[in-house]
Amino acid sequence: MKNIFKILIISSLMCISLPEKADAYIDKSIAIVRVMNKAAGKVQTLTLPVGESTDFEKLSLLVRSCKQTDPFQAENFFSFIEIYKTSEGKIFSGWMNANEPGENPLQNADYDVWLVKCE
């Protein structure tokens, strides 16, 4: 009876799935973003240092974090960015995903901003 009980416990423990390994990310110090000025019809690529505020036209951009996926996975980049507009204050605060630029970009009446990559 004890052996059967042991077998049941061992087999039930084997059936319990372990949590999947958490994704690993590499912190980067630079975010590369594209900014479209809709009125002028121009697109500009900006290099933004993490932790520093950068002014561009009527915008002030502050990158809080820029991360790359584990090198053993498909390459992707994520950045947490805050964007302020001179006349309106904060107009965006959140994560942007380089592989899904339409998922969470800034879409403002005057500007669009999306993440290209982290370096």
C-alpha cells in the first residue's frame, strides 16, 4: 500500500508543469525612435539616451528604459518612454515594441512616434 501511495505521489508531481522560464532582457542605453511631423510631412530618426530628456520641435522625449530580448530568441526591442508636448503636457507614457510598431505608438494630431530599436 505504501508503494502505491509513493507511486501516486511521484506520478502526480511529474504531471505538475513547472513554470516556464521567464524571458530575459538585455538593458540598452540608447533608444532609436522615428518621429513623424504630420504637418510638415517629414520623418526624423532620433537617438535618445536612456534617462535623459531630449527636445525635438514641440516635443520632449524621456526614455526610462530600453531592452532587447535574449539573444537566443527572435530579436525584439521594448522601450518605456514618456512624451511631453509643449502646449499639452504629457501626451504619452508607456511601453513601445519595435516588432509591433502599431501596437502602442504615440498617435497625436501633430506627431507620430514609434520605436525602431535599442542600442
